[in-house]
Amino acid sequence: MRLELYQQETERLARDLQAMLDDVSQRLHKHQALSALEQAGVLHALQVLTENAIGKAKLLIKQRQQIVPVSAYDAFAQLHRDHAIDDDAMRHWTAAIGLRNRVVHDYLNVDMTVIETLVKERQYQLQVQFLLKPIFSA
């Protein structure tokens, strides 16, 4: 896929998911409960945001003609070693990847109160900003 098209689609998806999660954040600030379907949608949105970011991280490493790690954690650790992300961002990515893994592999143990707090506080913004950043300046 051409890099320009990849970036456009990444940005479109990030903006769409951000808008949805922002709406949910506003509802949570108004103490409005989410239905089971809405909760599933929130989990899916967070999962897709993180998976999209993992893909972009690996693409950035490939663009630098480095060996691309298989592990999402290792991909962001490589960006951290290359000073493409700072210590705070690395901590965030570790948590985001852990959450994504829990949603995908350990879905029976997802605490929706933690997820709702994360969304209410808009802690998904780092993922969105990473995805919106142009590939050649990321």
C-alpha cells in the first residue's frame, strides 16, 4: 500500500474512533450508563486504535530499514530506544498494549469501570495523536 494512502486511512480511522470515544467520554461525564452493546463498542474501538498504532510503529521501524520486531511491546521499545517516543509515551504504550491484549485474549477479566475511567479521562488521545502524526515525521 502506498504510504500516502496508508496515512490517509490511518488518520480517517483514528478520527472516526476518536469522535466515537469522545462522545462516550461526554456521556460518562454526565453519569450516563453504557449498554452492553456500547461497552463492547468501546472495547473494540480501543482495540482497533491500539492495533492500528502497533502496525504504524512497525511500519516506522521498517522505514528506518531496521529489523521489525514481532512483539508490539518490542516495537514500541525500539521506537523508545531510537528516541522516537519519550519515557512517558513508552509507559502509556505498555499500558495500552496490555489493555489490548486483555481485551483480545482475556476478555472475561476486563473491568469496565477501569475502561470507563480511561475513556472518561480521554487516555486514548496519545494513540490518536500517534496515528495522526505524518509517517515521515513520526
